[in-house]
Amino acid sequence: MFTLLNLITMLVVGAMILGFIAGSSMFLIWGERKVSARIQSRLGPMRVGWQGLLQSVADAIKLLLKEDIMPTGVDKWVWQLAPFFAAVPSVMAFVVIPFGKNLIVKDLNVGILYITSITSICVLGIFMAGWSSNNKYSLLGGIRSAAQIISYEVPLILSIITVVMFTGSLSMQKIVEEQSKYWFILRPNLAVAFLIYMISALAEVNRTPFDIPEAESELVAGYHTEYSGIRFAMFFVAEYTNLFIISAVAATLFLGGWQGPVLPPVLWFLLKTYGIVFILMWVRWSFPRVRVDQLMSFTWKVLTPIAFLNLIISGWILVR
Amino acid sequence: MELPVREEEKNIHSEECYMNMGPQHPSTHGVLHLELKLDGEVVVDSIVHIGYLHRSMEKIAENRTYTQFIPFTDRLDYVSAMNNNLGYCLAVEKLMNMDVPLRAKYIRVIAAELNRIASHLIAIGSFAQDLGALATPLFYCFRERELILDIFDEICGNRLTYNYMRIGGVQFDLPDGIDKKIQDFIKCMRSRIKEYIDLLSYNVIFLARTKDIGVLLKDKAVNYSVTGPNLRASGVRCDLRKDEPYLVYDKFQFDIPVADKGDVWDRYNIRIQEIEQSLRIIEQALAGLPEGNPTVKVGRIHKPPAGEVYLRTESPRGELGFYIVSDGSEYPYRLKIRAPSFSNLAVIPELIRGVKMADVVSILGSLDIVMGEIDR
């Protein structure tokens, strides 16, 4: 029943989630800079706050205050809407992410399906940005990302289905509860699914070695070449929110989610999620980028067949 | 290379798109401008535009005395300024028939080889950056280059444009204790080369991006007069330090690394191997460093006899030649610079025809061009 109390709870929860997203992506941006600096024998940001902790805040303020430049010749409406199409779906995905036993906005019974479908909308934003910018670099970036993200969706979902087969439920909480005895990553075929998931998730969020849509050395900045100020910041926040989401989903599906001894559930969840984020950052700063055709042949000729095979073997194990 | 066209593709109407890569682009190594004709991601044709960094060095030379032109040579190939200094001074000395103290020759070899290592480090680092390895190899390379720059800082007081060689010798003698520093660097560098090999050389993604890409065949390389590591990667054993030894290079033991395929990976790997050989040369030069005074005693104004000279040296990028015509005055009548990057760049349209957009940057990075000496 819709009451005033309901409305207030909704608003409070919404504000909490938005606050968490803003804080988390700022922390991740700072973390990325620090991790990359350590890998490259540098210090990274050191001036703003302790160890440069407030650097992201300073950057956010700078981006907010910047002039909103719209190049002439862009497709006005599409261009203006694109950052929202990129950022809003990743915020919406937070609805079903379980931070703890009761710390979940809404435990939908189609939870994981909801996440995969809602995050697929992000590609629309990227493609809109690439198409409407009236810039050839952006267009190439947009086309590349459309091809890449749609192809990698297949092995991604296949690896998620493998988990769902073992739990028999799409609900995120149910998946976590199923792992109360052991983490799913300890089963060999689910460990393979974990690897497939991580690789395709990396491609989904356009990070090195799959950062082809925004390949700096080829396409300048890819689809967001023409964006500046707060619109650019939206793409940036979307990127790091997506990074958080894929890590959170990986932690939930394979590493037992918020379950763990001694520490409170929220802490366990964040520990696992940020651990995966750290590994993804490590990968990013160590590997070169693959070429676009190599990327496509890898997903269709290697990753998808392995994912199917893994699915069939899992089915055989279940009915045995 | 002709691209295969499938039967069903012939009926689809498609257009090629033109794209300007550069002069402001993250991976065109300066102000190179490539006009690419793209069919989707595939490069159909390309036109190379140069001249954005033109400073008319050769004309300036006609209005400077021979000594005054030395700092200008620093700005040709600013990544390996020592080698440019060296080439120019050797040419003038040959024109004047001047002899150089033996100690100066050894010091010149040490400086030139250290600078060759620094230059190759930049080539490797920025090449990895072009492949999308987000700056980590670049920072590793710069970490070691920094040690070389510190050594140069002590030798001549400069870090990028050294202005160290003089006609008839070098500017200063080596400072005390520098040989210890150089030996430490050699030891450190040997262990760090292993790090590069671990990080890059046999990485699966790196191999996929570099093997069999941008193959420069032997005869094509010779026809385009490609020189330096790029030529040796194509299988031609040609190094002026061995073929026409200048200074005291004939006294040292070193190998010329040669690859056979001429693809991007070979060009990268040749540079790694050349760093090792340069370390060997420096080691031997330090051990055999004779006593004496390497500094100049011949004054600053030189009046070479009327005549002409062409002298070529092996710079990190290839054959660097200086052609000087003298009319007997203190200014050169004409000075022509044969820049290695210029010829190496000329082969680009051949190499990038029919490759993917992403390979354009990797091929360009592997050729290791410096716009300063192309535009002069």
C-alpha cells in the first residue's frame, strides 16, 4: 500500500544508494590511481588530503563547475541523453545487490536476470554517444563497443546460468544462502564459470585488455571524446559503478556474498567485492590491449564454446 | 595486399571514410599527420603529411659557425642528442682532417652508447604504450632512463639536449667517481632487461598483437633505404659500427643482433638485444679508458678548407649522415642532414595498407620515429 511512510523510506533508501554509489566510485577512482601508481613505481595523488584521498572530491568539484560544451554538429537530443543512458542503468542494478542478510533494497525473485538485463542498457548509452558526437573516433568507438558488449553478453549469461542451475533460483539472496556450506568457486565446473564470468565481465565494462571502445592510443578517447564537464563525469561514474557491480555480482555468485565468519556481513561483502576490484585493476595495469577482431574471435571461438561445454557438464553432474 | 571480397559483399553499398590521424593524436609520436582512408576498421590507403615541426635547421646552419651549430643538432633527434652531436662533430673533424685525443674517443663511445640505451628504452616503452599497455612498461623504461639521465647530468650538466661533444674533443672530462656509477647502472640494467622480457616479450596478448604484423620484407626495406634496428629486424646485417668503424668501435667485442622476419615483434626484440650489446660496449670502453685530456684546445672558430664531406654514423634509429660543403669561411656553405627516421617513415604507407586501425599504431610505434629529425 502506498503511504507517506513508504515514500519516505523509498527516498531515504534511494539517497543512501546514490550516496554509496558516489562515495564508492570516488573511492575506486582514487584506488585505481593509487594501485596504478604503485604498480608503476610512482606515488600517485599525494597533495589533496592524506595520501591524496580527497583528490577525487576535488576532481568531482572541478568537473561539476566546468562549462558544459556542446560541439556544433552533434545530434542534440541523443548526445545529451547518452550519459544518462550509461549511468542510470548501473545505478538501477543496485536494487538487487545483497549487502547483507537484510541489507537489500528488494530481493526480486528474478534478481540476477534483472541485473544482466538492466546493465545491458549501458551499451545503448555508449552507442548513442558514439553515434551522435559527429566524430569519427567516437563513431568507431561506439561501433566497437556495440559489437563487443553484445558478443560478450553470451558467455557472461551462460556462466551465470551455470550457477543458477545449482541454486535453482534467480534470487540473489537465495544464491547467497545456498553457499552457506561452501563457496561455489570451490566446485571445479563453477570455478571455470567464474573465470568465464570474469573475462566477459571485463569486456562488458570496457577495461584493459578489452578497452577497445576507448582505446586511447588509437581512438583518442573513443565514444566520449567530445564530452566534457559533468557529462564526461557521468560516463566516468558509470564506468566505476559498473566495475563495482560486476565485482559485487562475482562475489555474490561465486564467493559466498556477505557470508563469512567473525566480521559483520556488510564488511565481508565489501571485502570480497573490493578484492575482486583490486585484481581487475592489477590486470588493467599489466596487460596490453587485444585487437578488435582478436577480441571477437576469442569470444565466439573460445569463450562461448567453453561456456556451453561447461553448462552441459554441469547439467550432467546435476542429473547424475 | 589485396583484400579478399566475398560474393555477397559485392552487392552491399559501402563508403570509405577518411580519417585524419594527427597531428594531435596520442600515438603519432609528435606531430605526424596520417590521412587514412578507412573501410570500416581496415586501412585502404594512407597519405603521410610531415612538416609540422619544421625549423629550417639546414638553413640556420649556413648562418652559424661550426661550433655554434652543435646545440642545434641536439634538437634534431631529441631522444638521442648525444649521437647527433657525435655525427656532426665527426663530420666537421673529417672535413678539417683533425685528430681527436684517444680519451675523448672513448668518452664519446660511452656517451653515445648510454644515449642509445636511453633512446631504445623510450622506443620500447612508448611502443608498449601504443599497444594499450597503459603506461606500466613506459614507466619501467623511464625508471632506467632516469639513471642514464643522472649520469649525463653529472657528465655535462644537461638531461635532454646535452651539447657535450666539441669539434676536436668533448666539453668536459668525466667527473670523478662516474665510472663507479656507470658500472652500477650496467649491473642494474642487466637485471631490469629480464623484467621487460617477463612483462612484455612473451605475453600472450603482446605476441598476438605483434607477431606477423607489419612484416617488412628484406628487399622492400632495402628499397626504401630503411636503416638501423628496423633494417636489422628484416634480416640485413648492417651496422655502421661494424661495417665502417668510426671512433674506436673496432676495438670492442660486440654482436649485431639480426632477426629474420621483419614483423613488429622482431623490431621490438632487436632493440632489447641492442641494449645488451650497448652495455657490453660501455663495459669494455670503461675498462680500456686511457688517461689524457679529452677537452678541446683548438679554439672555437674553425675555418675548414674548401671542400665537401659526407660522414655517416649509426644513430639509435639508423644511418645518420651529415653532408657539409665548406667554402673556406667560418660558416658552412651548405649542410644537409640525412635523417634515419625520414626514410623509416617513408615505408609506412606500404606497411599499413590492408591492416586494421589498431595495427597502424603498433606498426608506427615499432618503427620508432622522432619527428624532430624528420621535419628538421
